[in-house]
Amino acid sequence: MPTFTYSARDNTGKVVQETIDADSKDSLLTLLRNRGLSVDSVEEERAKSKAKKKVGGFRLFGGKVKMKDFSMFCRQFATMINAGVSLVRCLDVLEQQTSSPRLKEIIRELQMEIQGGATLSRSMARFPRVFTNLAVGLVRAGEVGGVLDETLDRLAAFAEKDMELRRKVKASMTYPVMVMIVSIGIVTFLVTFILPKFMQMFTDLGMTEDEFPTMTLMLIKTSQFMTSKWYLMALIIFGMTVGINRLRATKTGRRYWDMLMLKMPVFGPLTHKIAISRFARTLSTLLASGVPILQAMETVAGTVDNAVISDAILLSRASIREGDTIAGPLADSKQFPPMVVQMISIGEETGQLDTMLTKVADFYEGEVDAALESLTAALEPLLIVFLGGVVGFIVIAMFLPLIGIIGELSS
């Protein structure tokens, strides 16, 4: 969709300048006239200009909308809707409240769309990087059922839960990542700066390469490669990164990658629990908001962030369309634990599926917390031992020739 920058005047003569997406220049002019604006100029942005504004789907400078800002937006929006404030007035207040430049811009465009006669859900759908299918679906259900404040509250609660889960995962991984970075830094410093000085000293003492111990020789070859062929390592790492990303971009490659992630030791079970928790929480939120089950299952399939589990959910959706249950296909996929399948089956039988899914989500979020604590506790000593072993190997390899020289001198 093209992007246009326009300049116009309202009924009071105030100049309004905005950048907005529209199907065409004519449709934008019609929209602006319907809003009572007198248009002075309309210019289409160049593709190059638009590309500079965005990196990875978000604006380059202050463009990404944080989950915290999004959650606060939903919570405040729900409070004002519940108090009887009009949509346009709510958005006006929210635009002034938010500290996110990108969200402020989006709210301004939402306000303009609604003033032009569009629904809130349709306006939100124009910004898929910020308002996911889950958010749009919930808002649409709230609009149809007249309970927009309740669905926005549920959306805020979901965002807060998801944000908390991500925070815990990041916090648990911070220490291991820092240790690995320090390890790589120490090893690189020793091999590229300290080791060559030692080798020069041994060469000055008359030692040839054939006289070095095996450990020292291995270290010398590594040092020579890292100092003279470092660009090859950079190319290999870059090539592997690009290759993996290209593979994950394909449907088949993404499925095999996600299957590998689920089967990895230690990390596989954790990834599986996070996906099950997200599935249960998302589906529960959608069903509680009145979203039809087929639409809810389709939305959930796109939020679990794992192609294998997503395929199982879509198979279950196809089964529901044919009049079958949800639980059967999920059990056949072998990706959903028996406890989850039984809880869903009971929920279907009793008509309390959303309640049962909430219980499943709470349980698996607790399981994720316990798994993260265990993983962190196990990784800390392993990483310390690994770092000590690598540094010890390098130090021993550097000093072995010196020990040999001292031995010869003493004899």
C-alpha cells in the first residue's frame, strides 16, 4: 500500500500535516474531504525513503513498540471505554499519554481512520507488526459483542503474561550468555595476543616448530589461523547465519528446524513447555472473549512460534470443522501431553474449555519457571568448569615448552 504525505487545513484554519497509507491518491483525497479537511498538497513517498524509515518491520529511530507500552495502551484504553468515553476521545488521550514515538504515530492514524468511519479492529489490522492477529481478533469480537472494554482488558492481561514469560526466559539466559561472551573474549585475547609473544620468545631461544609439544603445536596452529585467516572465520559464521535464516524462511526448513528445537536435550523440553503454555493462554483468551472456535484455532496456530505444534493445531481445526472434537487430533499429533489433552476434553464436555485452558496455561507457566531455575542452576557450574578447562589448556600449552627448556638446562 502506497504511503502519502499530505498538508491540509481544518475548519478553524489549522494546518494538519500527516503521513498515511492509502490505496491511492484519489481514495486519500476522498477520505480527507470526508473529515472536513481542505487539502493543500498530497505527495507519495518514494520507496527508498520508506525503506530508510524501517528496519526489520519497525522504524529505525525509536520505532519499535515495546510490549510494556502496548500493554499499558490496552489497559488504559479499556478503562476509558468502560467509563463511557468515546473511541476518538480515548485515542486522543492515549496519544498524549504514551511515551513511545511509534505508538503515538499509530494512535494518531487510528484516530483518523475511525473519524473516517472505519472500525477499530479494521484500523488496527493495518499495523500487523504492532497489532497481531490475536489483538485484532479480540477487538473485533469485543466490537461485535459490545464488550470492547472486557476484551481490551483480556488483551492487556495476555500481553502482561507474555511479557513476564519472556522476561523470565531472558533473565535466565543472561548469566550463561555473559559467561560465554567472557570465555570467548579471554580465549581470543590469550590466543591472538599473549601466545604469539611466548612463541617468539621460544623461537629466540632456538626452538623449532617440530620441538613443540602436541598441545602447544595445536594452539600455535589455532593462533596462526585466527590472526592471519580471521576473515575466513567471519565468512564461515556469516554464511552459516545466512544459511540457517534462509532455511528457516522456507516452510519445510522451518518445520525441520522447529522439530530439531523440540528434540534438543535440555532446551527441547523447555521450548515445548513454552509453546504449550502460549497455546493454552492464547486460546483461552480468545474463547473467553467470544471469538468463534475455528477463528480462534487459526489465530493460535500463528502465535505458538513453532511449526510442528502449529500444524497439530491446524489439523485439530480441520477436525472441528468436520464436527469432531479438539482433543482427538491434538492427542494424535503426539505433541500435546496426555494431561493437556484430558483437560481440553473435559473442558469440551463441560462447556468450560476457556477455564480449563487457563488452568493448563497456569500449570505450564509454573513448569517453565521451574525448568528455567533448574537449567540456570545446572548451567552455572558447567560453564565455569568449561571456562576453567579452556583457559587451563591454553596456559599449560604455553608453559610446556618452557618446562622442557628448564629441564634441559638443569640436566
